[in-house]
Amino acid sequence: MDKLINDFSFGLFFWQALILLVLILLLVKFAWKPIMESITAREEGIKNALLSAENAKREMENLQADNQRILNEARAERDAMLKEAREMKEKLIADSKNEAQEQGQKMIAQAKAAIESEKNAAMAELKLQVSTLSLSIAEKLLKEELSNKESQTKLVEKMLGDVKLN
């Protein structure tokens, strides 16, 4: 530093200052305006980018709100569809139960009717068999009773005694 102060020359200083001023004037005349324009353009670009980012942010918020609304509507629609499906299922089950009960009642009624008809048929057949058997027994008894003359006479007298005359 001392060497710099000791070797100081006013002529050299003057020329260096003059060159510096000329250089500054040339820069102002030719380079300052394009530099400032590029800085201004850069500022405008940044400002526009910030505005675009802000607009994009607002649009994203709007889209998120729309998406949330659509999602809520879809959930509500899904819930309504599920409720409707449950109601339809319950109705189908109830209808099926009612139909099954009706068919069961019809089948029970048919079975009762079939049992009754079978019972009546069995009773008729049983009566027929009993009457046939009774006739057969009576026939055998009468044959045996009437085979002897004394028994025939007693039977005729008894029958005549049972019959009332007017």
C-alpha cells in the first residue's frame, strides 16, 4: 500500500479517470438502455409469472372446491343408490317370504284336502270291507242257525215277537 501511495502520478490518474468517464459514457449511450430494458422486461416477466402463479393458485383452489363438491355429490348419490338397493332387496325378500307363505298355505290346504279325500276313501273302503265281512259272518251264522229246524223256529218266533202289529 505504501508503494502505491509513493508512486502516485497525477498524469496517469487523469488519463485513467478520463478513460473511465469515456467508458461510462459509452456504456450509458450504448449499453445502459438495453440493460435497463432487459431488467425491466425481466421484472415484467417475474411480475407476470407471479400473477400467473396467483391465478393458477386460485384456479387450483376453485378446482379443489369443485372436486370436493363433485365428490360430495357422488358420495350422496352412492349412498342414495345403496339405500335404494337395500330397500329393493328388503322388498324382494318380503315379497318372496309372502309368496313362499302363500304357496306353503296352498300346499298345506292341498295336503289337507288330499289327506281328507284319502281318509274318506279309506273310510269308504273300510266300511265296504266291514259290511262285506259282516255279511259274510251273518251269512255263516244264518247258515249254521238255519241248518237245524228247531233253531229256525225259535228265530221266526223271536222275529215275530219283535215286530209290532198295528
